[in-house]
Amino acid sequence: MTDIMSMNKEELRAHVRDSGLGYVVDMRKSIETLREELSRFKPKVKTEKARVDVPLFLKNPKTGFFWPYTDLLAARGDLIACDENGDEN
């Protein structure tokens, strides 16, 4: 078992990505908060629903700022899909 309490942010992000937990590591949060959230995180059970691709993050193309996806942000219409590093899909 991996000890997440001793990992730094980059190691946490790599661990989550490699394990396929479905947790989104918000790099703007403190390392203590990320460790606590990940230690309490329970992966959702996958169901056989039809999959609709929803971006994990939305980016303002003018400013370059990006945020985790929410329906409210998506309703704005001026934001574009991106990944956790702000890179456009």
C-alpha cells in the first residue's frame, strides 16, 4: 500500500492518475488538504450507464485561467475544455 501522507503534490497526482481512482487533484489546494481528501476518498462504483464525455476542467481562452468543471461554468458558453494542466483537449 502506498503511503499518501508522505507524498508531495506531483507524486499524489501521478499516484491518482496511475491508479485510475477518478479523483481530481486540484493543485491549487495545500498538500495537507490534498492528503486528507485523498485519504477519505472512496471511489464510485462504475455502472453500465451510457457514457457522456464531460471535460474535467474548463478554461477561459482569453485569460488562460481554468477551473474544475461545473454545470454553472459550462452554461457560460465562452469556456473551453482542458485537462488538469490547462492544456486544451
